[in-house]
Amino acid sequence: MFFGKKERRIILWPAYFDSTKTVKEGRKAPKKFCVESPKLKEIAKAASKLGYNFIIDKEAGYPSAWWEKGRVILISTSGKEDSKSKKIKKIAKELREFR
């Protein structure tokens, strides 16, 4: 994948939103907004609903658990956007609403 110099990428792993994981195991969203075993399609649907541009990469393995495949890459070109943690929290809230 090639990205331009001005594009900012934020990688979102399903573990960030998994209520069965601890912070030490990779969960980044508040547990009250997390869901059990989130799927890539659900994360992509939440990102789409929030208006984010993204790419789904089904082949990448989560670094600390390489057997867990898949990630969503958010792509932004403007510098005036929310931080990664705010985006994670917004997406987690959307995931919670889907379930």
C-alpha cells in the first residue's frame, strides 16, 4: 500500500475494541464501549458511518498476537482531526450501538 506524504494513517486492530481483552492485551477503548470479538466488517461499518476514509487489510497480523488477522487503516488528509484515542472511542461507541 502506498500513501502520500500528507496522508495520515491510523491503524485500528480488532483487539482495541474487544471487551474480553485487558489493556495489557491490547484493548484501547473504554471497556463500557467495547464488544466481544469485534469483526473487521463491524469496525469498517462504524468508521464509514462516522465519515472516515479507510482500507481493510485482512492479511496483517496483530503484532502481539500474530494469529489474529486483519486491521482497518483510517486515512486522513487534513491535519485538523481528532486524535487516535478520540477516534477509537467514537468507533467503539458505534460498535456498541450495532450490537
